[in-house]
Amino acid sequence: MTSFIIIEVADGLTAVELPYGKSPEDTAAAQGGTLIDEGPFATLEEANDAIDNLEAEAEEEEGQA
């Protein structure tokens, strides 16, 4: 079964497929990123929705600072 995690890379947040048998941390490192949310998310759409929510929260926090 395919699942996805969210990582941060140089150009922002992105969803990547979590290979079977690999840890979220190892997958993020292999992609050159930092693990943000290990989910797991069942679909790419769910992971992208989570990214949208994370980005909206970050914008809200910046507006309050």
C-alpha cells in the first residue's frame, strides 16, 4: 500500500512517497530534506491538503508576530 509523508526541501514543503520498509526519516534524508509530518497519508491529495493547512498556519503565525 502506498503512503506519503511531508518533507521540507530547499524550495518548500513537498509530499513524497514512503517506500515500503523505509522509515520516514530515512526517506526524507534520501530526498535531501527534513521530515515535517510522517503521516502517513493514504493519498497524494491528502498529503497536499495537509501541506496547504501547514502553510496557512505558518502565514497566520507570521501575521500575528
